[in-house]
Amino acid sequence: MKSINWLEDSASHAMDCLLARLDSTREFRPYFWVDFKASPPEARHSYWDTCDIAGRFVDGLALARLMTGRKDGKREEEALKKYFLAQQDDKDGLFYNPDDEQDTNTEMSKYLPEAGVLTTNRHVDLFCQRSPLLALTTLLQMGDQSMLPRLENFVRGLAAIAVKDGEEYSFPAYRWAVEMKAEWYHPVNLPEKWLGYRYALLTPLARYAEISGDVLARDLALGLSRHYLKHGDVPPDGRYRANTHSGGVLPVTAGIARLGLVFDKPELVEWARKVFDWTCQNTSEFGFLPDGLGMEGFWSGTCETCALADFVHLALVLNQTGETKYWDAIERLARNQLMENQYKDAEAVKRTFPGIAPEVLAMLLGGFECAAFPNDLFNYVGAEACCIGGGLRALYLTWRSVLETDKTSARVNMAATRSDSRVSVTAFEPWEGLVEVRVAQALDVQIRLPGFVREDQVTMTVDGVPIEVKLIDRKACFGKVKPGQKAALHYPLAESERDSTIAGNTYRTRWVGNTVVSIEPVGIRHPIYQRRQLLGQRQVARVMDATRSYPSRIYW
């Protein structure tokens, strides 16, 4: 987080990493795995490459381009898209994974390439339908109408393998093939044993149902939701104990929340709010969300970046119901754990892995950690590519929601820098408590106050001239700001020290505003939150560029 443009810069770094993970010798198949057990680390293909990672990468590249405006890498992107679309069956519309006939019911082996799971027997992995649905729906929202028949066929295929019982739909096994295996119905390993693994596709299915008007997609999504609410991994009070992302809990909940919002099912929204509030209670203030929430063992003390994207997504959907209390949770998570989960320091990575090849280093830099400790990275046996896509999605969702505009107004929800063709927002935390808004046309401007700021602490200016402070629901209301004028919200940056207990260990964090600048104890392998030096390194922000084409934002 060295730049005022930290969201866009992080997305650009992640895009570099994503492009480096494409294997041009294998039709641009992504590398899921960088193996830390090898010395030096080596890139390896894995079970997840073909559908899950390819889908995440197509989605991630599209979102990264919306954020950064970058035009490079188009050849690689088209080759990746071709590889990805080739995984969809022409007849049933489903995306097929390879299977392992020799290691029956050793499902965790699919994380490890050396376990021998790269055989050619085809099957449908229900979790691996989520990313293709995300990618196809993103491309459809960006105007690619060729995705619509693919999505329609996809939904028909999913409905065909689901079991319908009254108003409920369910998937009786976590995999499907013409010849089913008994162990697919009763998995015993993580994360397949969680029912949410089968229903994580509800996140994109709900959005596709919303934008397309596809009746079958709507009925299938609502039917799967009804089944999960009755039989899933979350009790009625929302206090689940499961893997947050790979176990499907948060992806399912984001989908259910959207279905409740779009199709006027308030009971679904209320259930999703209970799940999210419980998640918040078990997430540190700086956004450390346990992978194995409420569980014991290694995963209870690690944070997966993919789950951070789910957290942000769910919070934003709930905000659409009129809720406003989640903005600070999103901002703290984004500027802290999300930023620190990203590998940015090449020299530090080379010290951790002496002799690492330049091409493998490029596959790490800009990527995101899949098993972060609160103060340290690189404590797992490898780096998973899923978190590159997850990190990009978390960045995009945060960036998109910083600024909301319509024909007459602009609303700034978080203290982060972002521009479009009409509005430029520059935020200066952690260097200064200041948010500036410039407009290219007359707009009513509002800026939300950060949660740590008291209302009697703020001042408001237009072109440097103080104006009367007017606050409504903790928003600074500037009224009509004229083209070329600069509205600014000024506030003090509170400094504090706070303790957090995570997986039985206590960590002390030092805060400046909403930013953690240090953590104790200091990590050992690849320490994070070493940010005290940032306080003297403020950079000039890039502002709106009249010559740049700003694509329409897409909503998730």
C-alpha cells in the first residue's frame, strides 16, 4: 500500500501475475500450483487448472481491465478464453474436470499435482461450476452476447443433473458423471464434505438470474437456496463452523442474499445477514477472516484471499438493502488484510526462496496468499492460483463501490482513490485525513465519514474555502459542486493500539485511521504489516483523464 492509487496498482500487479501463470506450451492452460516443497519452488499443473482456475482468470482479467484501463496481454487473454470455453460441453453446457480412477476417495490429493490426478476421465465437479458461471456472467455484463446461449445451456445442464423435490432443487453428490461413484455421495474429506461445496455456484447463478430474466435460472437458484437453508452447513442462527470459501458458506450466502433482494424474499436477506454478522464477529478488525471459521487445526489460523472477496461481495449485497454499517468493515479489510495478502516485494520473496527462477518469481509477484497468518506469509506448502482471481475480484468489488454516481449526484462511500469520466476521488489515508472530490459536471456530492471519526471533528471546504458542515446519516453533504471545483472532507487520523486474539494467539496492531501500520509479534518467514515507513512516503494520485475511455462498471 505504497500508493494513493492502491486499489488500481494492486490490480495491475495481480494482472501481471495472472498472465505469468499461463502455460503457452499447453494452450495457455493456467498453472494452479507453485510448489514450495521443491527447492527452489516450481510451477505445476493440477486438477483445478481446467475449469476453476481458467474461469477465475477469465473473470479476473476482465475486472482488472475495467480497473486499470490496460490494453496489453490481449493475445494471451484470447488464448486463455479459447482454452476456457473448450472445457464446456457442447451438449449439456457443463464444464468437465479430469478424474482420478486410481486414488478413489483421496480427494485432498487433487490439491497436489504429484498425487497423480491429471488423468482424462471426465466428470462435473459442482464447486468448479462456480468460476465458469462467474466468468460467463461477467463477459455477458460487459456486452458479449455470445455468452448468453452458453449460459442458457449451462443452466439447463445444471437443472438436468439436479434432483427436484417440490420447490427444492438439490445436488445429491458433489460430483456428477454418467457413471457415478458411491463416494461422491458421502465425501469425508475437506472441503468436499461441506454441502456448500456443491452450492457455491449460487453467487453467479443469482446474478445471472437477475440480469437475464431466465426463468429456469431463477427457479433453480431459489430451489437450491431452499434446500441449503434446510439441509446445509449453517444453523438457523447463522453460527456456522466450516471453511468459509472452499466450503462454500460465503459464496452460497452471497447468492442467497441477492436472491432475497431481487425476488423480494426478505427471509433470505435476514438469514444472510445473520451469517454475515457471525462472520464479522469472528473476523479481526483488520480483516483477518479465518479460512476454517470455528474449526480447529491449521485452517483455523489462516486467511484465504478468496474468502475476502466473498466477504466484500456479501457486504455489498447487504448494503443494497439500505444497510450502511458494513462500509467500514469493507474498507478496513481492503486496505489491510487484502493488501498484505498480496506478494509485492521481489527481494523479500527471493530471500525466502533462494535461487527461485525468474519465471516462477513472476508467477508469485502480484499474487495473493491462500493461507496467510496474521503476521506472516508463505507458511503453506504452495501458492494456489485461485487467490489471484479472488484477489482481483475483491479489489474490483471494493473499487467499484468506492464511488456511486447517477445523473445528478456522486456519493463517496470509502476513503479510497477512484476516478471515472465525471468524478475524481482522491483519498490520502494513512498520510492525511482528507478526501477530495473533483467533478467535470455539476453534481450533488456526498462523502461518507469513516467510522472512527466523530461528527464534531470534521471540516468541509470547496476550493479550499471552508463551508458550513452539513451531515446527514454520517455523510458530508456539499450540495451542488460546479465543474472544475474541488470538494474536500478533512478529519483527524486517530492513532491507537489494539489487541486481537486469533486461533489462540494474541496480536497487537498499531493503527493510523483505518490502516494498520504494524503488528506484533513480527512474522518470521515473510513478515507483513511492516508499514510504518509508509507514513513518510505519500505519492501524488492519478486523477481522471479526459482522454481515457472508462468502461461502464459492472455490478456483482
